[in-house]
Amino acid sequence: MLKDITLGQYFPGHTLAHRLDPRTKLLAVVLYIVALFCAKGVVTYAIVMAALATCILVSRVKLRALTRGLKAVYVIVIFTAVMNMFFTGGTPVADVWLLRHITFEGLRTAVFMVLRIIMLIMGTFLLTYTTSPIALTDGLENALSPLKKLHVPVHELAMMMSIALRFIPTLIEETDKIMSAQKARGADFESGSIFKRAKALVPILVPLFISAFRRADELATAMECRCYHGGDGRTALHVLHYKAADYLVMIGFVVLTVGVIVLARMGF
Amino acid sequence: MATMIETKDLTFTYPAEEGREEMPALRNVNLSVEKGSFVVVLGHNGSGKSTLAKHMNAVLLPTGGALYVEGMDTADEAVLLEIRRRVGMVFQNPDNQIVANVVEEDVAFAPENLGIPSDEIRRRVDDALAAVGMENFTRHAPHLLSGGQKQRIAIAGVIAMEPECIVLDEATAMLDPVGRREVLASAHRLNRERGITVVLITHHMPEAVNADRVVVMNDGYLVMDGTPREIFARVGELRAIGLAAPDTVELMDHLNKSGWDLPLEAITVEECADAIYNALAAEEK
Ligand SMILES: Nc1ncnc2c1ncn2[C@@H]1O[C@H](COP(=O)(O)OP(=O)(O)OP(=O)(O)O)[C@@H](O)[C@H]1O
Ligand SMILES: [Mg+2]
């Protein structure tokens, strides 16, 4: 069950999508999301979808890995679809029983909404699949560094994020261990009502939290011992710099987003 | 010889919990560690070994007395980073001291904090990983490595600061025998080949056999200080403070109790075997 968590998972590779500067990819994802939310009709959706498909092909990430990420949200997807189908005004599909409440317009919005959610998730997952968490946090810190002038703790946030990502596998492993230990003592996590199952989680969460705090304490000491004293004067092993490909990709995504917005305005 | 670390009546008391009496964790410790030496610190649980170690790079500051790192007072805020750079610290749990999720990024953490230029960081990372024999794992994810490998990465992360001294606080305690040997061999190699001073804190007696010097702590006091041979010959005293000498010494001590006369200075397995062989040969005559 814990193996399904794909958050922050990275599939190493050497494709163009992997080699791009993380800041380029972040900008591309932002532009892509803007385009996705501006898309209105079949044409604009098709364009955004084509862009996504190109990125998936270039990155050589397996489609299965991307759809696995969708598992976590299928409830939301179905819910959105059903809500849209029933609660959009317009012409009913047919004049019988339930179908009376489903409108053509509703079906159309439902399809578009589901597509939008799926494409949103696939796009962002593609980013985390092709960018190592370190590169991602470096990119975020670098891209957001102008905010430091407004006293936003950009370095601290980026450091917190990278440490969180570093500890996800460790904590998952630990959770598995605690669960096995509790199962060996007769704990039952799989049956009973939802309340019973939630209650069964308490003996897992308590030791997990205690251990997480202990780890945090030890890690803080270890970081101090290695001369960590905040972001001031820090240098980096890998210095970020844009290459020709980065500029091309950025231009590509700007064109995509502007194009989609213009077309959507024109009613496509 | 120059001194690396020197303590003067070092005393330290943790702030007590409410309703509890304050108990000093270190009491008037006077110790001086020579540059380039390999010192092992022994002592039972709660004897103050970790507390002493944490003073060596100013993670804890003395509540009484003082500690000097190459003449610099650890209480002096202005030299804090310089002290931490010179004295690297490796802890027991490798999982809780690895910061990044790529090996080379983790090793680069300390030089990055020190503001060293990128190409110099690159050189140091490669050098540090080679020093612990992990040069083939540069791009690996630390959580997929064995305990011994993780701990060697942690050592590399300290080596990258180019320290004069490394303190290993029970760095082998969570490892299997193979991992323990790897880490110990790395520590000895760094000491031999680079002249780095090593302070090794351990529960595991055989690790003390090859040290230049052994220091024994008990209830916050420094109770014994000498070469491994001198210390282990005092089997009775060690036992009284809850420590066992290495198996070889324990064996000879037992034999001596039943009327043999074996030298307790024979601490390695070979020396012990020779001593028993010689004693048997003398018996024959
Ligand atoms: N953070 C703390 N707060 C209060 N008391 C502490 C703290 N850490 C250690 N002590 C106490 O200080 C004393 C010395 O502890 P220390 O950790 O130095 O021992 P140690 O020799 O390293 O033991 P071990 O072999 O278990 O690691 C112990 O009595 C311990 O209870
Ligand atoms: Mg300790």
C-alpha cells in the first residue's frame, strides 16, 4: 500500500527532459498549467494535449508510471465528473429517468474537467519524474530568490523541502517496520469499520512521530556539525546555468500558452 | 608534539528536568589529544562519552572549565565555524546525518556551507569519496546503501571539510561486523595516510586494540588514560566500572586465576596464542 506513494519520485535518465535546467522546467510547467486552464474548446485542448504527449515522448517516462500517479485522485475525478454531468444546465440527453438530469452541456464539461485534472496531474508528475528533488529545490530556490528581498525565507523553505524529500523513503521504511511489528502483536489494519481502522492507525502514528522528532533533532545537530549556518554565503556543487535548449523550450512554452489563450478567446 | 584538543577541568551539567537533581555529565575532565594520534574513548552507557564528544566541536559549551581546539577556545563565538571545520563529527545513526538524497550532494553539503567555489567542491567531493572507497557511488541514493556504506558517506561528508580531526561517536554501533570493519578501516587509513587525528568512541573493545591511546570514562570522570596494553592489563578495574576487556585478555585473566602466569599485555589474538603456547611449552619442561 505504501509502495503506491509516488510523490517526489524521480526516474533518472539522460533525455532532453532530464537535462533541462530545473528553472526552465518549472517555468514550462507553470505556463502549461496556465494554458490548460485557459483551454476551452476541442482545438485548444487538443493543442495542450499534443504538447503534453510530446513532453512524455521526449522524456521516455513510461505511461504506466504516470497513470499510477492518478490512482490517488480517481475519487476526485469521478466526483467532479458526476457533479458536472448532473448540475450543468442545458438540454437533457433523453427524457427518461436519470438521464433527464444529464445535459449535453454537462457531459461536455464533465469530459473537459476530467481531462483537465488528468492532464494537470500528468504534467506536474512529469516534472518530478524527470527532475531530481535536489535539482528541483535548487531551481525553486533560485527562481524565487528575488522574494528574499521581501523577507520571504526562500532558502529555509527550499532546505525544508529537500530534507522532507530526503526523509520520505526513510519514513516509509520505518512505517512498514512499525506496521509489521504491530501486526505481529495481532493488530489488524485491514478489516472493520472505517473508525476501527482509523483507530488501529494510532499505534503506528505515535511511534512514527516520536521517531521523526528524534531524527529531526539528530539531523539538526549533524547539520550544525557540518558548518550549516543558514543560506548566507552558501555555494553550490552544481551551479545552474541556462543552455540553448533551455531558451528554445521556454520560447516554445510561451508560444504554446499565448497561442492557447488567443485561440480560446476566439472561441476554439 | 602539538596538541589537537585540550580540556582544562571540563565540567558540564545538562539542564535538569523539573523535580530532578542536576547531575554533572562531565566532571573536571583533563585530557589532551595529540595531533595525528588515534584515541579511543571507552565507558559504559551514560558515562559522558557523547557529552565529551559534543564539546570537541562546540555543539555543547562547557558549564565549567574550558576546551581548546588547537588553542582556540570553543566558547569563543567568533571561531565557531573554524572549530567545526577542523573537528568533524560522525554520529551513530547514519540515516539521521545524511542530508541529501544523492551521495555527492550530501558530501558537498559541508563545503557548500563553507562557501567554497564549485570546482573546488567538486575536487573535494571526489577526493573524500575516494578516501573512504566510495568513489563508485557518486550518483547513488543513500537510502539504498548498506549501513557501512552510509556511514562511510557520512565520514566522506566530514572529510570534505578537510578537517584536522574526526570524532566518531559510536559510529559503528548500528552496523553488522562487515560494516564495522569497513568503517574502522577507513578511520585507520585516514589517520595513517593523511595524519588526521581520530577520536573514536566505542563500546566495542576490539576496536581499541589498535589505538595509540585509550581513555576510559566513568560517571563523568576520566578514570584511566594510557596505551591499550596498559589499560587492558587492568582487567579488574575495568570490570568494576562495567566494562569487559577484549576476549583475549579476559581469557588470560581467567587462566591466571586458575594458577597460570600469563602476561596481560598480550592483547591481539596472535600475541595471546603465543603467550599461551609459550606457557604450555614451559610447563612441558
Ligand atoms: N540531552 C540531555 N539532557 C539531559 N541529560 C542528558 C542529555 N544527554 C545525556 N544526558 C545525561 O548525561 C549523562 C551522560 O550521557 P552521554 O550521552 O554523554 O553518555 P554516553 O557515555 O555517550 O552513553 P552511551 O554509551 O549510552 O552513548 C547521562 O547520565 C545522560 O542521562
Ligand atoms: Mg553516546
